[in-house]
Amino acid sequence: TKLSMYFEYYKAKNFKDAYPEWLYLYKNCADLQPIHFQYGAKMIESFIPEAVKTDAAKADEYKKLLMEVYNTSLEKYPDYRPGYTKGLKAQAMLRFRIGTPQEAIALIKEVIAHSNARIENGENLDAVILDYYFKTAMNLYDAKVYSISEMFDMYEEISDVLAISHDALSIEYNNLTSDSTRQ
């Protein structure tokens, strides 16, 4: 019943009413499916900006729960899109200033290392994560944390990942549009 209630509210983007039902499921149902962790994280993320303005303690509580949700999802379902989940976690860390930028970058490097641009049968890499990666690195460079050499290394890494992804997409596109595959 709670799952049904939360999900109906969630689909209607009524996160205020969906959240208590979801939170109950999160805390009391050991077999909560992995997608519901991502839905919960999305709801929590939607509450943080307002809480930051009105109640710093509540904002910190949401941030802590958000990281817990991502970590629990990765622990319970390590094979369910771990790169995607880690990418979302890194983005949240950067957007909401959770942890340090270096911790988020380390997580993004892990996502890249296990992507389909780096290993066979790896996960697709979301371009947004590369954007966060480079923007954060630029901020760290501006703060004199990273050297110009490290920036060039990151730029080269991103260029390499994009080239590999582009090549894979080009091959797939050519296979789909070649005369031999048309009917």
C-alpha cells in the first residue's frame, strides 16, 4: 500500500506527499528495488535548496540521507548501474557541497575508469559527468589546487573518452544506416 501511494505521488511530482511513504519503505523494506533508491534521491535533492534557505540543520540532514541512500543502493545492488549511481552521487556532492571537490573528482574518475570508453561491456558514460568533472577541475586549478599539467592530463582524458564514445556511436550509426541492414 505504501509503495503504491508513494509511487502515485511520485509520478505526479508531488514529492512532499511521496517522501514520507518512500522514507518508510527505505527504512523498513529490505527488498526495495534499486530504482526506488534513485527516486528517493531525486526527492531528497528537490528538498535541499529550500532547506538551505530556511533550515540549515534540516539541509544537513537531507544531505546526509542523500549520501546514505546512494551508498546503500551501491551496497545492496552493486551490479545495478553502479557507474550511473556513482555519477549521480558525485554530481550531488558537487551541487550541494557535500564532502570535498577532490572526493567528487575521485568518484568521477572511478566512473570513467569503469565506463564503456575504458572497458569492454562497461556502462555508458553520461556527458554531464564529464562536464562536472572538468568544471570542478577548473575551479580547483583557479584555487591553485591543480597544476596546469594536471589540467592538461584531465583535458586529454576527457578528449580520449569523447573520441572513443564518438567512434562507437559512429560505428553503430553506420551499421544502422548501411545498405546491408536496410530492408
